[in-house]
Amino acid sequence: MADFYSGGEEIRLADRVELSGAKGVVVALIAENAYMEGYLPSDWSYLEKGVLVFFERHGLLHYPCIEQDVRLVSRADGGVAGKSAGNRAAYKTAD
């Protein structure tokens, strides 16, 4: 099941986001079992749902449901918010 930003855009792995001026990257989509390199499902799957976002200022944060203050800035392929994009730096683990 996909998660969505407050603006209605689907949350995707490697999205560039912002929280109160702090830049971050979506590094895991837990329910979809999709993780960026360096983030192991065995470390995070116990959370069962939500997303992990790494912020330069705040570190790694788990959002069971993304907060309204987290804003999509761009997609992994450099696309702007609201346009589709790929996830070049990411991989999906096998079930």
C-alpha cells in the first residue's frame, strides 16, 4: 500500500523532501519492502509500515504516516514535485 504526501503525491524511494528548511531523502518504504542501499530490511521491517527519511539536520526519522510539514521537493531523477520519476539509487528486496 502506497503512502502519500499531504499534497496527494505518492511517496517514492529516494524522493528529496524538506521539513522546516531541513533537507532530507526518503530511504525506505517499509510496507513495500523497498530500501535504499545501506538500509537493510532486517533492521527496519519490524516497524511494519511507514517511511524512513534521513534529514541532514535531524538524522533518520520514522514516519508511520508522513506529517503535513514534510514537503516533496523533487524526485530521484531530478524531476520536480508532482511529476513522475524513477528510483535509480534504490532497490527493492525480494519477498
